[in-house]
Amino acid sequence: MKKLLENRNVTGWLMVSPLAAVLLVFLVMPIILIIIVSFWRATEFSIIPAFEWDNYAFLFGSPVTYTVFLNTFKYAFITWAFTLVIGFTVAYYLTFHIRSQTWQIALFLLCTIPFWTSNIIRMISWIPFLGRNGIANSTLMSWGVLDEPVEWLLFSDFAVILAFVHLYTLFMVVPIFNTMMRIDRSLIEAARDAGASGVQILWNVIIPLTKPGIMIGTIFVVTLVMGDFITVRFMSGSQSANVGRLISNDIALLQYPSASATAIVLLATVLITIGILLRFVDIRKEL
Amino acid sequence: MTKLTSQTGLSRRDLLKGAASTAIAAGSTTLGAPMLWAQNIKDVTLRQFGTGVSNLNDVANKVKEDLGFTLEMTALDTDSVTQRAATQPNSFDIADIEYFICKKVWAAGNMQAMDTSKIANYDKIAGTFRSGLLTPTSTIAQGTAPHTVGFTSGPNGTDFVQEESGWMTLIPTIYNADTLGIRPDLIGRPINNWSELLNPEFKGKASILDISSIGIMDMAMVVESMGEYTYPDKGNMTKEEIDLTLGIFTEAKKNGQFRAFWKSFDESVNLMASGEVVIQSMWSPAITAVKSQGVPCVYQPLEEGYRSWGGGLGISAALSGLELEAAYEYINWYLSGWVGGYLMRQGYYSAVPETSKEFMTADEWGFWYEGKAAKGDILSPTGDKLAGAGEVRDGGAFLDRMGSVVCWNSVMDENQYMVRKWNEFIAA
Amino acid sequence: MTKKHDLELVKVTKRYGQTVAVDAIQHRFQPSSYTCLLGPSGCGKSSTLRMIAGHESVTEGAILLSGRDISALPPAQRGTAMMFQNYALFPHLSVLDNVAFSLKMKGVDVKERHTKAGEMLELVDLTALADRLPDQLSGGQQQRVALARALITRPEVLLLDEPLSALDPFLRIRMRGELKKLQKELGISFIHVTHGQDEALALADEIVVMNDAVIEQAGSARDVFNAPTTRFVAQFMGGHNVIALPEGHFAIRTDAVAITAPQKGRLDAQVTAVEYQGTHVSLLSRITGDQEITALVPEAEYFTTPHHPGDRIGLHWDAKNLHQLTA
């Protein structure tokens, strides 16, 4: 019996070890390395192992850091709000207005079609569309809506948010749709039986029960947006910066320690954000 | 580590052993050696990386044809090139980089000095890269002039020396004078000064490149042209000068002067060709690319002069033996004229103009180098028409253009400070 | 004339495309009574209940409650309340909030609705668990919460959709006692859908047996059990033999069939199987025409004259126990 228990223990450890090893090698180790490097010193040409707080001191002492973090949060928040509203609406429509499961699956797959091409291509295709002489402007002018092209369509925060929303809405749709599909329909009947109107059902039953999905979607969108650099670069015409661009600039200029320090602060920020989000909703039920 | 083509099924070790025994054999029969080298060299693959400027597949094909070995090319943007040269010496054999990048990465010791006695056309290399003087009476422009970082003290030197020491850091291949590109059709009036970049007339239609080391120089040209400040050395600003320069541009940015910033060649072409931008910092082949789309675009010579840059080939410190020989052979071939002619027909200047001339028609030479009116169509190396009969190159003759260079792309002593300020500018 | 609390179905029909789920059924429910809609799955009983509740539209016909046609009204305005099969408790709300839900929808303020919900919980004896979440409750407790939630709307008719099917057998028996007691206390109509005839017999004042979208038979539990009018009812209720006699088809309760010596009864038969059931012994026999007849004989009686498979016996019954079947 004792031997069996031991064996069971061994089996258990063996079963978790591949995943643990993968996580250790590809997640924990790199992060530890980044943490270590963030304390190193860099000159123009080389990085020197050291333990000093200079990188962090500079980071927290620089007004750019705050601007850029604020900007990153701004992008994350606005994108989140839009993807949530759109994602929730789409998921709601698919779940409650499409009766046949075949159609539900078909329409759901339709939503994923844009994802068959790469992120970058989907993003860059906006550029000719939104440009000064782009399709959007020329169409609006031919309709007589505009007299002269509007400039803020491209290379602006509008363009950045538009691209983010376009890129990441599906990450909101999928988890919300998934949770919504699991809502027992009789709950909605029960609510209606209790006299709830459509809006009341939405607010008192569907939204509370969809919260875990919303939260998972939120985590996806927020982390994706906060970690992004390429979308901001292309869609703002390099005129705006978020933390990702700060890091990518540092890397390009061989300032690995500084990039590491920024990355660590970003990582901490994202983790804290997720931590706060998780205080609101228990997503374990979903996993 | 250097990589060899696998067709022969031989490992590198086998080959090196072969090479070594060949070398021993060569000791006894001196005559046979070069031929045996030549045979083995066919199995060599050299990995070259650099900016898109001169990383051309046509070159790789021609190398295979003329020299027999394989050249693998990787095109990267300026920052990535710097990063690779400084941090990954085993990822390349040949680095096709700019001189100001060389200044940054040479000290890292990832590249080896080259023996000029092994360079057949060394004596024909333009003076700019050797003494720094274009003509005996020229003055040397500000910034990181190529000759200041072109030589090192010996085979293992990580320093720079200011005289022709016989050991070069880079073998120069290409250089040019950069200025602003404009859309004459959308501007409709002459542009003669760098200060036009910040002219409110072009509000929302201007652009500058988001590569700090080059961008700051263009900014300095603008600031001087505006009469705001005259730099003692644009290539090596003080912190105050950096603050001043970026301050002026930050204000312009906040006022909406810029449509976008660009980082890669393609971006600059798209901005210009689509009409999003009518005046911006630009590189010569980008102008060519815009023109070949049928969109008018001028590489506008300006009164204040040009910002210049030079590029060359460096060799990885990891190279030795057969591959090193192949690398020398490649570099000698590079300077022997075919590539030079090719690059000249793109609008660059070859570092060895004499040999390039042999690979160009008289009309091409006249148009590109001497600034003469074209007698017939001037075609790009890929066959696109770039100019017709009677047209003259923007900026004119070589001596006019390179003679008007006022600064070189550079790395400042306060580079780190500048980079941080640049980040502020982008985030502003 | 319809009176208060009087529920009546008038030619109520439900069609899903070509399929007829409920075919023009007509029934008046006894006021303040416990009615069971009984039938196999797919017979239309649930659709009927859901139409009464308003969760299913009525294709044709009318549903009258207290004299008004409620078939087009939203569920909450019908004077009905429904208790769902799996109780459909809101998993994110506490027991108290579940019960108070309809009051919240009406805009009743927190204090008042909690007081009222508390009273309801007292009724179902759950006051102590008011702050729990549904999934922290046992099946029986959940059912009582569902009951309290339905009753807080003060319905004239409580509709229960298979309310006991999620419970284990022991609890099921206890809960049906509670349901019956509650109905008596409240004095409102309960309409209870079930497919278990024992449940229906135990609970119902009136049983409505449905099959194939129509009502086969309706009546008091005793009438329906003792005097099935159709072959289906006789078989579905159980405890009956259906015999084809020259005069037609008849139903007779298995315990109304007595065993005699051969030739002494009304029919002769051959024993095919004997099954001991504790209080009774079930004796399966075959008569001419390959019909099988079951006789349920009290245990003591059987063992005074035991029979074995293969024995020839006579079967006897009282003519008054024979019920002619219409279909």
C-alpha cells in the first residue's frame, strides 16, 4: 500500500513535469533573465553585468515613462470599451437570436475569417483605406459629406484604436460567446416569468452570468494592447508611443538593460491590472 | 559559425581538413595551390546582412556566376543591422554596414580588421574614405566622416586610427549625399532650404525619419537653416544642443506639422507616393521607387548642402581559413566594378568610381556621375525608366553633390542622452 | 361561466412547423386543486404547461384564467408562476435575492423585498440558508427556493414542470408530500407535469392524461386509475390488463383478477410466469388468442394454492370491474 502511494506520487510528478519543464524553460527562465539584465549597465556598445538601479531610476525619473504608460492605458481602456460593446453584442446576437446551431457555428466561423490573414496585413490594409486620398475620404467626398479630406482618419489615435478594435474584437467575442452559450435558457424564462423586461434580463441575468467570459476577453484584449508596439507604430505613423514601442526602441538601440527594466515594469503593471480584474470576477469557474 | 552548402555532404570540419592538407601540399608544389583553392571555394557560403540599400539578389546571382560560391543575403533595417553586428558575430560572415554603425559596433570586437594589401583596388578607393578629402582642397564635413572610423591599428585592433594604417575596419563600397525629397507637383514652387520641412505651409504633410541617429542630423540641418542656432559640430551635439533641436521639433510635432514618421524605406515610399506627405527626409532609391510608380518626386538639392553617409563591407571576427579567403575574394570582386556600376545606376556613388565606369555606358556615366543631361533614356538596373533625354540628375555632378556635404551620419558622445530625448519626442 | 381562479383551455393548439405538439385540447381545471398533466415524453404535456405559463406561444385557441384570455399576455401578467424542471435558480444570486427577484423587477426597494422574500423563505422553511448561493444547497433545498421564488408573485396558478424528477427517490416521496401540503395551505391551483403515474396518483386531485398531442382522459385520480377509458390510459397507468373479448376491448385491474381451478372461472389460462412481489404475487398467464393476463394475488392467498408455470388455471372477475375501452 505504501509503495503504491509512493508510486502514485511519482506518477503525479511525472505527469506534471513536461508542462512544468516547458514553462520553466520558456517562461520562467526568460523572465528571470530579463529581471537580471534589467540591473545591468549598458554603454553605447556593450552591456556590462552589474547590479545597479540606474535603469529603474531613469525609468521612474523620466516624464516620458509616465506619458507613455498613460498612453498605453488609454489605448487599452478605449480599445477594451469598444471591443466589449461590439464583442458582447455579436456574442449576444449569435447566442440568443440565432436559433439553429448550424447557423450559430456558421456565423461564428464567419467572424473568424479575418483571422485567416496575418495581423500585420489586416492592419496595413487600413492605410490605403484611411489615407488622405484613400477610399474612405474619396467616398465621403463623392457623397458630398465632406468638402475636403479629413486628416485624422490615418496616423492618429483614431487609427490606432480602430486597428486595435479590428484586430482584437474576436478575442472578446469568443470567450463571451462561450459563456453565453452555457447560460441555461430556463434562467431567462424564469426571469421573464418573474416579470423582467428584456433590458432587466440583460442587466440582472445575462451580464452577471457572462462576467467570467467578459473578464477573460478583457484580459486578452488588455494584455494584447498593452504589449503591442507594431500597431501603434504603423497606425500612428510613428507619432505616438506606448510602452511596447519604448521597449522596441531600446532594443533597436542595443539598450537591453533599459529595455529589460521597462519590460519588467510593464509586466508588473499588466499583472497588477489582471490582479485587480480578477478581484471582481472568479474566472476559475470557467476554466 | 560559418555555414557551408550541404550539397557536397561534407561537414565544415572535413572541408577545413581538406583545406589544411591542400595548404600543406601547396608548400611543396606552389603552383597547384590556387586552383585547388578555387575548387573548394565553390562549396563556401558567405552570409551577408545589411540594410536593403545594397543587399540585392542580383549581386548574389552575379557572385555565384563570377566567383562560384554562394552568397546568402539578409536585408534588415538600420537598427537591426546595428544590433546584429554588435551582438551576434556568429550570425554573419560579411556585414554590409554604414560607417556610423561601424563606430558603434567596432569596439565590441565582433569584426576583424582587413589587410589593405590584399585589396587589389585599394589605391583606386575614393579619397573620402582614405584621407577624408574629396579633393586635395576639400574641407572635411562634420559628423562621423568615414575615414575617421575606417582604419584600425592592426589585425586585432579595436580602436580607430586617423591615418592609412593598412588595416581597414570596413572596405568602403557605397556612399551618397542625402537631402529632402519633395513632391514638386503638390508643392508647386521651388524649395531651396532645409527649413522648409517645418514651414507651416506643409502642416500635416511633412515627415522625418524615426531613426534617431540620422533623424537628429536632418533636424540639425533644419534648425541651422531656420537660423535658430549654428552648431559647432552637428555630428556631436552637447546635451543643450540636443534639447534645443528636439525642442523645436517637438513643438512642430505638437502643432501637427508631421503626417507621420517613417522607419523603413518602404514606408517613406508609400508616404510620398500616396501624397500623404509632400516633403520629407528621404533616401535616394526611395525617390527612384516613387518615380518608377509614375509619381513626380525630386531629390531636392538645398542651399545648406547635404547630409552624407558611406557604407562598406566588414568581416566577422569568426571568419578564418577558406571562408576568409572567399570573403577577400568577394570584396575584391565587389570593388572591381560590376556592383559599383549597378549601384551607380541606382543613384549611389561607388567608392571605386574608376572601375565602375567600365560597367556603365558613357551616357549613364555622364548622367549619374558627371551631372550631364541624358542623351537617351536612363534606366534603373531593373529596367525601369528613371529619366529621359535632356534630363539632368537632381543636384548635378558628383563633385557638386559630394562637394556640398556638410555633415556625415554620426554617433554622438551624448548618443544615449539623445536617444532618450528622441523617445520623448516620439511620445510627445 | 368561469369563476375566479378558474383555468380553462379552449381548443389550444401548438404547432412547430408541420409537427403538431398540442392538438386542439379542451379542458377546464378544477379551481384550487392539484392537477397533474400525465403522459409519456413528447405527448405535449410540457408544451401545454409552457403555453399556460406564456413561455410558448399558442398557435390556435385560447387560455382563460379567471374569465380573461391570457394567451397573448407576457408570463408575468398572467397570474401564473412557473417552477422549472431544474429549478432555474439564478446561480449568481443568494437564496434571498433569488426569491426577491420578481419584486426587484417590479422596482420594490431592497428592504421591502427582502422582508417579503424572508417571509416566503419562512414558508418553505429555509430562513437559515437565506445567504447561501444555489449551488451550496441540496436538491430538495433548491426546489424549495424555486417554490418560494414562484410563490412570491402571488400566482393564481402555480405551474410545475417535472418538479421532482431531479431528486433521488427518497427525497421525491418526501417532497411530493410537501407540495401537496403547500397547495392545500395556499388554496391555489397547482398544475404539475409528470411522466410518473405513481407521482400523479399520489398528488393529484385531478389527473389529465395526455398522449399524442391530445387529452386521453381527465378525471379524479381514482376515476382515471379505476376506470380507464382508453387502452393507452389503462396501459400507461399500469395495474391493468387489457383484454379483447367478443364484446370489445376491456380493462381490468390486475388485482381484480382472481385465480380459480380450470373451467371454474370465466376463462381458462396457462401460467407462464410467477413473480413474488412481497405483499402480492404476480401471476402471468396466457389465454386463447395469445393474450397475456396478469393476476395480482395477495401473497397469503397464493401460497394456499400455489401455481407453477405450465399449470392450467381458471381466471375469474366481477363484471363490474370490467371497463369497456373506447380506443
